Amino acid sequence: MGAALTTACGGGGGGGGGTTETAPIAQAPPTQSCSVATQKDFVLSAAQDWYLWYDELATVNPDDFASASAYLAALTAPLAEDFRDPGFSYLTTVAEDEANFTSGAFVGFGFRFAIDDGGRYLISDAFEGAPAFEAGFRRGAEILAVDAGQGYVSMREYESQGATLDTIFGGSVDGLERGFRLALDGSTVEVTVAKRELDIPPLATAPRTLERTGTSPVAYLHLRSFTLSAESALDNAFTEVAGQGVTDFVIDLRYNGGGLVGVASRFMDLLGGEIADGQIAYSLSHNNKRAAENESFEFARRSNSASPVRIAFLTSESTASASELLINSLEPFAEVVLIGSDTSGKAVGQYAFDQPGCDTRLRLVSFESVNGEGFGGFYTGLVDTGRFTLCAVEDTFGGAFGTPEDALTAGALAWLNEGTCPSNVNINSTSRRALRRGPSPITALNRPDRRATWVQ
């Protein structure tokens, strides 16, 4: 097997990746071919050695499964049932994996949508420089209909057809076009947008300070993903904030499904290095076969580290993994509140295992993270543990990020200014366990889902 790359990414299938950090890997049996059979052997060998709960793997016959991915899902099925590994272990290719965690590059329109309680398809994010953004897509716009080549069809009609995202928006094909009918700022507009290869800007908006009368400003920062490209963006953001006397922060992770542990560590140092220098930020715990790999990581002061007293994290069911690691690690050292809804519940991370001689990369749950106080195991969300305060605010998918017109930002400012959760907001009371889903994005539009989803 090749080197193990550390990640604390979100779901499987579309997420995964690694850092430059490596861990020693036992050698796999020599590979004779890249057949499905040898892929299955490769999966089982790695799982029996490195899987965090290797002693709870299901006993199944590999010959009963048409693919190595299906075999892996069957092996880990007992861990999916209680949300410990609902698809976090998965197979991908080296190229796809490395692209995901370098910049999150993909071919697409470059927008994210969500379905609100009224069944409307709303743009929740359109990132800067992407075709959708250039065509006028903005947060809060409603997708009324899409022309996939046969004229405009309403989203409700697509629902009734059980249409998939690929049917409506097309696959990852450079130059592929779709027509969009949008409701935007009180008007109905029609635009044609073509897909192209994109790098997701790591910050959803430039870092900003929100002025307050009679007290220090609030710093707002919205990180989309913990990719390598985020490191310089985070450094620059905290350099801008330094020297302004900021002690209250709003960190927007509402759609951040995770990424690289190394990038999360850098964020921890920038946000907490001054107040927790030398203290344990988090520890990684492996199975008993790999206990020698257990390691703790400390906060380290940087020249532009902040000194937060209070941090309001904006969160949702899409907030996962490295995002949860960041929040969990900061909680012992600052007054922390979550604004929005509970997080996804990914308390584990993966290593990457490469099948020798093949373009097969296995992302395998190999470690659990705990903070400096030994707290982890948040498999149904941070708030669900009873340890974190949540100001329940519903994301209305409208209003620019980092402004009072955005419901979650307004909720954070209310808590920072008044010390209590805002009382004039609502959120669906569905239980956390009812909200738990597998890692795949929406595949049929007759399954309303409030999670924001990238269209690629």
C-alpha cells in the first residue's frame, strides 16, 4: 500500500483527500492485476489492519459483490447503522482524491442550492468567478425552471418525474450548457450558463469586520472547505484582523464538510494560538493494532494569531469533520456557541491507501479525534452531546454572507451583543437521528433536503 494521507473530510463519494503528513503502512501482498478481485483483497487487507473498528467488520463473502465499493460498504455496514461510518470509508482514484483536497477543483456551474420548507429551490451560494456568478446567480435567488435542451421545465415538474441532478443540470462536462429561469430581486430572468473547470475560492467572502457602537468590532470569516488553497487565504485574513482589537469572532462553517487535518490545525493556531499556546488542541486515536500512531497536537502561537474571548460558529447538518474538529478543539479555551443547527457528527478521519500498481485509492476511517480534554464521540452532532450551546436559527438561504440580512449572521450578532440567543427565530424540530443521512448528495428531487448541495 502507498503512503497514508491524513484527512478529516466530510462524507464519502465526493469528499476525501490527504495532507503531506504520512503514517507508516504495512506492505500489502503483491498485486498481480487491477481486477475487481484484487481490489477486494486490497480493501480487506487494509481494513483488517487499519480500520478503526476492524473487529466489528461484517463477515461477508467477497464473491457476492459486483464491485470493491459494494464489498467495502458491506464490510462496514455494522458501523453505518449507528452513524460511526455512514459512508466515510470509500474508494476513489488518486487523481480525483488529490484534486478534491488541493483546491476542490471540478467542472461545473459553481453554485449551491437548497430546498426550503416551502419546496422552493434557492441559491444558497454562488462562488466568485464561476459561470453562475458571472451570469448573475446570487444567494437567495430561486430556480424556477431549467432548460436541459427540450425547453424550460419547472422544478416541480422535475420532482414529479423523479429527475436526477444529472438529468437536470448535466454531468461534469466542460462547455455543457443549461438555461435557467430565476426569480431574483423581484424579477424573473432567463440566463444560459456553460460549465467549465473551476477552483472553489476557499473563502466565501472577503474577511470583514462588523463595526459596533461603543465596543470593538466583530470579525467575520466564512471558510468553504479545508483545502490546501485555504492556508494562504486564512493567513491573509488573520493578518487583516490583527491589530484591530477584535475579541469576538463569527466563523461561518455552515456548508463546510471538512477537508485536511493540517489545514484545520493551521486555523486552530490562527484562532487559538495566542490564548492556548502549548496546550493540547486535539489527539488522534487509532485501533489497538496501530496504537503506536496515536499522537497529540498542540496549539502554537503565530505572528498573526488572534485572541478570541467569544466565538460564534455558524453551523448546519452540513458542518462536518475538520469543521467539527476545529470547534471541538477551541471549546475549552474560549466561550463558544453554535448558531444555526447541530453539526453532522463526524468524529473520525481517514487515511488514504493506494493499491500498488493501480489507480485505486481507498479512503478508510482509521482514527478518532478528541480535544484537549479528551472529549470526542460526537457521532450524532456536537450539540447532541449536551456539551455545546446552540442558538437555533433557521438558514433562510437569503441575505449576503456576513451581513445582518443573513439570518445566521444576525443570530450570531445578537448573541455576541446581548449574551443570549435571539428569541425571534425558528428551526425545524426534527430529531437529529431523523436528519442523519448517508454521504451521497441528493439524487432525486422528490426528496426535499435542506442541506445545501453543489451543482457540478
